[in-house]
Amino acid sequence: MEFKKPEKVAVEQLRLDHRNPRLVGEGKNASQEEMIARLYLSADLGELLQSISANGYMDIEPLIVMPDPQSSDNKFIVLEGNRRLAALRLLREPDLVSKIKKSENLSIPVPPMDENVRDTLNMVSVCHVNSREAARSFIGFKHINGPAKWDAYAKAQFAAEWYKSGRDQGVDLKSIANAIGDKHDTIKRMVSAVYVLQQAKKEKLFDIEDRYSRRFNFSHLYTALSRSQYMDYLGLEDGWARHDPQEDQVPQDKLKELQNVLVWIYGSKEEEKRPVIQSQNPDIKRLGEVLAHAEGRHVLETKHDLDAAYASTESVDNRFKDALIKARDNIRDAAVSLRAYDGQDQSLLDIAADIKEVAETVHDRMRKKWRSFKEGDEE
């Protein structure tokens, strides 16, 4: 792919890209101010602001731009370099910083600058392309396996849009994976998960803007959707993510289940529900085991508590073994620290007496059952 020769343009001529993969959630209707706020939260603009304010804008790598189809006054959409444009605008426009603080309730500390530094912020080098397609291979490789890597969700959005817009012209995911230097199976799983999120949003079941935490762990979802328990719960064909991704894969009669899974993984601000997934390992596996167990699903739906739901999936025998071993380990820990007891606290002595009584009861009942078993075995 060839770019036109770089040229200098004024920063005022540049617009952030609504379809920038770094934007978590739909950027289509977002204002320029909203996009800058999102980039500040998700793309480490703080360090970039500090660097530019101290050293000036280092115009080494041109931004990649295309004509803005919505503008008639020589404006350009920045396809590559949105972080840099956001930082330049924050440093150049004090009123913009105030506006973001008021409208987005976000305070952005902007470092002070010398005037000679400020003079470097007015003009930037850009390379012009006529369309998004002309720049995709370069942008994808740079941000997926190159020096400025995107997070998993940004990668997935980029690949999903490329695939959706080009598949009618013969573009497949294998060629996209080759162009951006990633594994074919990984790209398939990620694009499939993007389509699931898009279906949930379209059906008004879940919007990632409503997630409980600011952090968006996209890998939780595409990892979950590769597990058989989640496929069965959502009515997905076994191995569905290994095929070419399709929109609206979750059947209509499983939409409530889709909503459940997304809220359990990401929570909901509107419903004031925290996610039950605290970490991918082991919680994604545990949630999958709960989904495959009727009693576990019921507990999770009523209590929104993964620990309680998972415990209900375990056999009584396993729970008894675990509890007994934990009790032994805890009492051994107490014995190691026994010298810390100075004899003054009667309540601790009462607790120890209660432990002794319960332990003797458990032991007596277990011994009777053991004897009964042995006698029956001898007969």
C-alpha cells in the first residue's frame, strides 16, 4: 500500500474518528469532546500530555487522514493518530478541558507549557488516503503486533468492521489475520464475540456503556464463548466460533440467557449489579460449570452470588471433605499461634470449648458410620 507524500495541515482541520477501535462502546453519535474523554480514560493520554508539554510535539510520524465526507470546508478524519490529536487539542484548548469537566464530570490535568513548546502544536504532518480501506493493513499491523498495540477489544472491533465491509468482495478472516499478523482462530473468536455484543445492543439487552466497572475485559467474553457450557446455555452450535462469524448467532428464545451472561460477566450500573466475575481464572470456568447445573443457575439468578451458586453444584461429599480439611488446617494455624493467647480473654476460651465440642460430635458420628461400614463389609 502506498500513501501520498506527507504534508503539513493545521490541527483545526482534523477531526477524531467516530469509528476509532480504541473507543469502548458506540462512538457513532459521540461528540468530539466525548471521544476525547473516552480516549483519556482508556488510552493513557496522561503520559502523552506530559511528554508533549515538556518537549513539544515531535512531528516524526505523520497522522493518516482521509477527507471528512460530512464537511465541505477541507476537514479531515484522522484514521491513525487519534491519541496524538486528542492530546494536542487538550493542550491547545483550555475551554475544551473545562467543557469536558462540566459535561463528562472528568477532570483532566493539563501540564503547563512554555510558549516555544506551544508553537509546535499548531501544524502536524499527515498522509492522505482516499478511504479507510486504503489504510487498514498498515493500521492493523501497527496496533495489533506492532509498536503501538491496541487492547483486545480494539483489535476485535477493527477486524470485525474490516470483515463486515469487505466480505461481499471476497475478504475473509484468514486474509485479515495475515494482513495484521495475528492468528486466524484468535481473530475468529474475537470477531464472533463482537457480533454477540452487537446483537445484545440491538436487542436492547445489554450495552457495554452500562457495564459496572470502567475497565472492559473483553477477553472474559471471547474466552467464555469458546466453552461448551456457555454454548449450550446460549443455544449456540458446538464449535460455532470456529466457523466464519455471523451476526445474530444467539437464537431468539435464548436472548434472556444472553442478557444474563453479559450482566454476570460485566455487571450493570443501571441495575446496580456488580459482575460476578472477579478474574478470568478461575471465575469464567466456575461460571460455566454453574450454567451447566440447574440448581446452580437458580442460585445465581436469585442471589447473584457466584460463590454460593458454585457451591451448590458440588456434591455433598466433596463439600464435606473440603470443609473438614479446611477446619483441620485452620485449627493447626491456631495451634501454631497459641503462644499469643495470654489467658485474659474468656470469650476466646469459650470459642475453643465450642470447637472442641463440635469436633468431638463430628468425630463420634464419623466413627460410628465407619464401624457400621466395616461390620457390613465383613459380613
